[in-house]
Amino acid sequence: MQISNAQRASILVSALPYIQNYYGKIIVIKYGGSAMINEQLKDSVMRDIVLLSLIGVKVVLVHGGGPEITEMLKQVGKESKFIDGLRVTDKETVEIVQMVLCGKINKNLVNLIQNKDGKAIGLSGVDGHMIKARMKDERLGYVGEITQINTKPILDVLEKGYIPVISTIGCDDEGNVYNINADTAAAELAAGLNAESLFLMTDISGILRDKDDPSSLISKITYKQAFALKEEGIISGGMIPKVECCISALEGGVKKAFIVDGRIPHALLIETLTDEGIGTMFTGEE
């Protein structure tokens, strides 16, 4: 579709109030799902992030990497085991997790951002004791529960004009390394940074009143309403931990939290720079 220069100008002007709202503020984006695997979607997300950074939004990108970890474990002949949806992580597995998250995935994302003329620096939760953790459950091995967040390394990187790209591993005072759930880490980091917004990119359109009806999307919800929907069973299964992360972020001082469909190109720009939105927005009050 061809658009005129006048239409382009009109689009930019209509985005001005949203740019002003986010200018100079921190947003935390948890990146995962199809948007992380599909190369076209990955390109779209990285362009969105560079654009947001260039218009003065302080973007913090937090990523996981479950499928890549599973693939690497398969290559070394190690079977992936899960308990309650969490990967059982022995000493050998946590070393592979660290290698995949902090090495391959993290540096590939940094490289993608820089190839689009953005400025990025890769970090992990171990750097500067950013994410301190302890063992969550002995049955799970080196799966971590966050005990403390240190945001100074992130703020230092933001101050220099870079986009921090953070892999979600943590450590304790004894030097043990832990695999941390990326949604949980993003919520804790957003609260610690007093972020304006948290975005959880996923493979669903948001909270649906009827899971089989895409038109039943709930576009805006308070955390009190979310508790009620959970009691009703409307929020269930894999959506529960994502909703709990959004609520945790709001209770920690984050202004808004979003569950965004990462399968839609430029979903971040639609959610941040228009009044339509495409996912579910959580707020702390009516």
C-alpha cells in the first residue's frame, strides 16, 4: 500500500503524545515466543526497539531461550525434564543454560540491534550481582528464586545511551549459577528500575474471556479484576504465571504492564505509540 508524504507526516504527528509520554522513561521488554524464533518477526522486534530508543525511550530487553536450550541439550545427548513447567537443571545443564543464554542468544541479539544502527550491550544477571538468587526447589536443581535485584549495572548502561540486553541467569554469594524464569526476572527488574511499563511478549493475543474466541480479548484490566478472573477460571494454565508477573510488577511500582502478541509485526510500536493497542494492559487502579 502506497502512502503519501502528507499521510506519513500525519502518522508521525498522531504518535507525538505517546512519544512525549514515554520520552526519558524506562520500559522493560521480555522477549520470547515466536517473535524470538521467526527471523522476520525477530527483525521487526529489533527495529521497533531501535526506533523506541532513538525517540528517547530507555529500553531494557530481557530474554529467555527455552527452545534453544532444549536443542543444545539434545545435541549433547541430554534429555530435558520438567516439573510443574520448570526445567530440571543439574550442574551440567546449568552450564549449558549459561552458555546458550549468555553466549549465543545474548550476543546474537546485541548484534542484530547494532546491525540496525542501534547501540546495545549484553549483560547477564551475574554481572554486577544484578540478579541474586537461591535454589527454588531441590527437586529442580539449579533453578533460581530471586532474592535481590541490583539495577546499577543497567542504569549505568542506559545512562551511556545503550540498550541493555539481559540474559536471565542469577547467582548467589557462593558463586552458584541459577536458571531464572525470564518473565519473573523481567517483572522484578521492571519494579527495581521503577519502569513506566513492562511488556511480556508471548504467542497469544492476551487474556481472552473465551479462550476459543479471539474477539473476546480483554484489552484493559486492573489487577483486582485479574484476581477475580483467575478465581472464575478464565485466567488459567500457562497464562497464570504471566498474569502473576504483571501483578507483581504493578505492586512493585510499575505503572502499566502488557501481555503482547509477539506474532504480530511491530506489536511493540502499536502498543506504545497508538491508542488502539493489541494485547491486554494491566493497571493498578480503575
